[in-house]
Amino acid sequence: MFELNKTLTYQGFTLLWEEIKDFLITLGRMGCDFCSVLKYILKLRINFKEVIEQSKRFAYDSIPISLTIVGMTSAIIAMQLAPELAKQGGADYTGMLSALVMVRELAVVMSGFAIISMVGSSFASEIASMSVTEQLNAMKVLKVDPIEFLVVPRFVAGVLFMPMIFIISATFGLICAGYVSNITADLSLLNYYTSLWHGLYVRDIFIAILKASFFGGTIALISCSCGYSTRGGAKEVGIATTKAVVWSFLAIALWDFIFASVFYL
């Protein structure tokens, strides 16, 4: 007798529905957590000492990996871009194009990816471990809201200090691109930096800083929310960390698309 629930099509749709349902449930939890975070921020119930502690993870611990990723990516792009422009007689435009690519997209997105890998995953695993070991329940017994004590400082640190990571990474990336252009296309650094200023616009810088703030807050919120909702044991901690990383990547891509549509379409 034919059994529908044993077919690959049925199992595929079932798996897809489970993933969609899990995503919607998690999205709802994130929305509730964001409302709680916003409530505490509006009431100025912010632990600034903890914000400073978390800002070290955003602004200090993640600097090396951010600079490495942005610097290498900008060097690779310049390595391919500068010689081609030189062949077409447009080597003097290398700096301008590098500035446009770096400031508008590359630096902030690559820095976001570095923050997700370095900071977001640690937020998720840390809070998930506290959840499965009943530390969050112990805080509630002591009349301490874990959202206020754990999530708010991380969210504020992400919003405030992600732009600083972007500024440092973008500057480093432009310097790397200049030296690579000088080596690969024999473009003088003076011409590169002169051209650079033609591609730097105050509007683009402010948009990128705003985008970086959204990225930082989103990464912190998703990571903390995934960790906060974890139940079970060590396996669930790993699953929560994976979800936080994957959904943070997707959120950054979505925010980037929204910003591009609103400001550059």
C-alpha cells in the first residue's frame, strides 16, 4: 500500500516546513527581545560598566581579524583592478574606484563578517551555555532580568563601536590598495591618494557609519537572542551558535540590500 509519508517529496516538504516554522518562531523571539532591549534603553537602564567591557570585544579583540580580512580583500581587488585600468589609460582612477568600493560596501560588510565570526558566535555560545546550565534561571530568581544584564550592554556596544571598526578597517584597506596599486600598476602613491579624494563623499561615509551601527546592533541582538532561547544540553549550544552565525550573515545581506535600495537606487 502506498504511504505518502515515506516519499522523498513528502519528507522534503516536511523538512522545509519545519525550517520555516523554526525561523518564524525565532524571528518572533528576536522581535520580543528587541522590544525588551528598547524598553530598557529608553528608560536609561543601561549598565555602562558592562557596555565598556563588551566594547573591548567589539573594538579591541576583533580589530586584528577585521583588518586582516579587509586588508587582504582590498589588496586582491587592487591587484586585479589597477593593471586593467592602467591598460585602458585610467590608472589615475584607481583611488577613486577603490574609495567607492571600500567605503560603500567592502569595509563595512567584511568587518561585519569578521564581527560575526569573532564576537557574534562567542555571544551566542556564552549565553546559550548560561541558559542550559540554569544560570539565567538563577538570575531571574535573584530578580535580575537577563535581557537587561546581558543583552542590553552587548546591543549598545555593537551599535556604538561597530562604526569605529568600519572606519579603521576602511582606512587600512585603502592604504593596502594604494601600495598594491603602486606595485602592480606602477601607480604613484601621490596620484593614488589624489584620486582617492575624488571618490570619498561625506554622504557615503555617513551612510556607511549608519549601516555599521545597524550591523553591530543586529549581530549582537541575533546572537544574544539565539543563545537566550537555547534549551537542552551541549548539542543545543552548538546548534544555537550555528543559527546565530548563519542568520547574522543573512541579516547583514538583507540590511545591505535595504540600504542600497534606499540610498543608491
